[in-house]
Amino acid sequence: MLCSYERVIYPQSLSDPNPTGFMVAVYTPHEKILDSSGQALRQVKAVGYFLPTAKGIRYEMQGRWERGKHGDQYAVTQFEEVIQPTEAGIIAYLSSGYIKGIGAKPAASTSISVIKRWISSTENQNGCLKCAASAPKSWSASLTPIWRPEAHGTSSRCCPHLV
């Protein structure tokens, strides 16, 4: 299920977390999900441990539907962040708090040209975001792509993640 975080139900505040990590949160689905009567759901109540709570990020969640005393709930077994390869998606990810030292203010002030250059550099690597994420520190300082076939001609270097 592809969705975005909306709000937490339990614990009452994210600043006062449950020691076990158990959470109940509301997510907005980005795909058509029907309830038992065939109506499209606008929100999904998810239960699980250490659920994602960053706004503006999409998550691909796996789990199963359960019917309990609080109605239908999606019991999350695992999730993965889905970074949209757009300016808004990258800014949302950078400002999510997942990357230490980068908060909302630095991410929002990031130059649009820097983001466009990052997107084009990932496209030049056959679209592999793992390679872009493992860029050397010198890449982020100089803002030059890691490897571009048109700049280096034929090369034996290829993306090991796409084999």
C-alpha cells in the first residue's frame, strides 16, 4: 500500500513515545483501497511498531488487514520510504529528519539547480538511487555527477545494483 503519514493516534504525542514502539497512526493512501462495503477509503488506520511519521514522504507498506474492536486496521509488518524523483519529493525527504544534520530549513533553502543536477546525475547512472546515495563527499562539495558515460566515454564502471 502506497501512502503518506497524516497524524498519530497512539501514543498521544510523538514527543512522548511508547517504550515498546507500538503505534497507531493515520495514513492517506495513494492508490485505490476499498473497504468491506466497496467504498473507497480516504484514510487508513495503521498499527505497528515504530511506524514512519515524516510528513511529505510516501511509504510503501506491507502488512495485513485486521478487524478489531476499533474497526478495520492495517497491521504493518514492514515499510520502505519512496523518494519521488521530483524537486518536491527530494526536498520532502531532505527535510524529513532521516538525514542527520539536515532539517526543514536547510532543505528548503537548497537551490533548485542543485536538486535538478542531483536528479540528472541519478538518471545518468541508469536511475540507480543507491549509487547516488553512496556518492563520495567530494561529489556533494563539487556538485559534479559521480559518473557520466558521455563525459568518460566507454568505461568498465557500471552499477552493481542493477545487475
